Amino acid sequence: MDVVLNSEQKSYAIKLAETFPLQLLGAELAHDIKASISKALKAGTVFIGGNNPGLIFKNAVAAAITNIEERSSLLRHFLRYGPYEGEGDIPPELKDRRLTDDETRKAITFIFSHVVNCFQGNIAELLAVGACVQLVELLKKSGKLPPHACLYFGDAVRALDAKSGNHHKPRRPPKIPQSWPLENPPAERLNKGF
């Protein structure tokens, strides 16, 4: 039942996300998210579209909405028609206009297991990005990461390779100089532990 969103639906997600100001989360949480994003921006973290905490938050909300929309045909059907209100089998004339008990259970499970987690996950990532920047800086200072390494937030890495025009292009990170020791690349070092 999954569907792929067209550009009109994705722009709807962006328009809907624009109605969600950061302050909607409450003063303390909004402050903490803004501080985390600001710290990451100062460190050169690559974000998809946007160079200020408000825009980055709205892009995270749009990403959550898009993710939900891409998986939500049963949810849309549930919201539009609802479950069958009677007992027994659904009459033929209502077959496409009501959900079975099993479909209703799946739609409600989707709401709790995916919809809520999608927004909570994006908010948690925004809160954590500041701490992740500190870790990257510590690893660079200790030589466990190259000096020009930078953090990519969310789907920013995928956006760099996206051929479609559906995503804003993130700021490009600086090129890693050839002086980085090729005989000991980061993946090998990470596998050995810190």
C-alpha cells in the first residue's frame, strides 16, 4: 500500500512544516534545539536546506511528514473513512469505504509506532547534533578523524547524490586534503576502536 510522493505532495509537506515554528515545542525545548543546531552550524555541520535553526527545524518536520506520507495510504484511508461501525462482515456497498478490524489495528499501530516515533526521532537528532559536534571535534584533535572531517545531519549525505530537484542542496564541506594518511583510513581505525 506504500506510495511514492510526487513533487506536489512533497511541496505540501514543506508548506505544512512551515506552519510549525520552533517555539511550538515550548520555550525550554525550543531553546535547547536552537542551541544545539547553532553549535553544529558554527562547526560546519552540513544540513539539508537552511542555514538557521528555524529553517533546519522546519526541514526536519517536513522530512518527518514526507516519511509518514510515503508510508501512509492505510492511515489516509483510516482518517477518511474510519473503521466499520457494525459487527460482522463489512457489507459490499461499504467494502471500499470502511476498514476491517485488522486494518484498523494496523492503522493505529502505524500511528503509535511510526508517526510519533518519526517526529520524536527527528527532535532527538536535532538535540543530539550539538553533542555529536563535540565528539567529532574531540576525535579530530586526537587524530582519529582527519582535520577537515565534518558532520552530515540526517539525510544530507543522500541529498548530495540526489539527481532529483526535490531536496535543497546542502552546503558542501571542505575537501579533505591528500595529507590524510591513506594507509590508515577512518573505517579501519573505527573498526579497531578508539
